[in-house]
Amino acid sequence: MAFCNSCGATQNPGTKFCNKCGAPFAGGTPASAPAPVVASAPASAVATTPASTGGSSALKIILIVIAVIVVIGILGMATVGFIGYRIAKRTHVRQEGDHVKVETPFGSVESSQDPDQAAKDLGIELYPGAEVQKNGASSTTFAGIHTVTANFETSDSVDKVCTFYKAQFPNAMVTTSDQNHCNLVSNERKNMITITVASGGDTTHIQMANISKKAASESSSN
């Protein structure tokens, strides 16, 4: 069935002019009625917008970093606890009177507050007539380093006591002296020896220390 392009009237096949409005047909054949135009939606409206994943990825990275930090912290605490446990397990303390000995995985520590023993371990000639004081006397050994300290008192003057010890250590590295104080430091015997003499009113205080790589009593016996 043919239709007129101008008025839409129905036409017989082979008709060159419209029977109603007289409009000519191109090529003698009426054109079919134009198909209705369907408007298409804009491409921007049809296309779907992909979901944003930037924020989600950043959150995942942050959570992973936090998890790693927590795991490292837990492992560190566990390691410290294990090391502390091993040290505590291998540490032994023995005490006999004023003598204390602590054995650890890193070495042993021996300490004694016996003033007579400390005076003996000093390996230094004591000032004649000086009395050993219990307070401040100690003998400690750790990792091959032996430290002995002892305090003494005498009624003699500071100058007299200093003269005595200056004669014992003529090549002392440091020697300072005044009316009420004297200080002497020496390493002549491969030990670090410090002697401090100070006035204490009616008495003179003498403090001596000997630091060596082996017991001072062994050095004095050679």
C-alpha cells in the first residue's frame, strides 16, 4: 500500500499524482510513510558513572600499615620478654655476710663491704695508725675489672698524710694540694689509683680507690 508524502492519502500502485492533493510522486512510486523518529537519550545520560575506588584503596593501605605496626610491636615485646626471662633464669645471687656475688650471662659481680678485706685488697700501703671506716668500704669485680674503695681516719694533719703518699707515688699523673685538701691520681702500677685526703675537723679523712684488671691482692703478691 502506498501513501502520499504530502497529505498521507492512500494511493493505488503506479499512480504518478496524488488523487487527493495532486502532489507528484518521485519516480512514479509513492513513498512509504516516514517512520516516526524516536529521540535517543543523550550519551551522558545513558552511560553509567563508574564507582570511585580511590578512598577505599587509601583506607586499605592505612589499615595494612597499622596491622604491620601492631604485629612488629607484639613481636618486639615478646622478644624482650623472652630475653628477660632467660637472663633472670641464668642469674644467681649468693650472699655470705657482707660478701655478695651475682652471676649473670654477661659476667659475674662480686661485692663486699668488709672494711678489713677492702683495705687488704687495695694493694696500697696504708697510712701508719689510720683506722679503717666501715662506711664507704667496698670491693667489686665485674667482667674482669676489679674496683676496691676504702675510707680511713687519722689524727695526723692533711699535709703529713699527703707527704706520705706523694713519696709512695712520685710519678703521679695528677697531684693537687692545699692546707685542707690533697688529691693524687696514679697509674704507675698498671692500676688506676686515686687517693683523696681532706680535713674533717679534729681528724683527717683518707679515701682510696684502686681499679685494676685483676684483683689488687694478686698484684701486690707479685
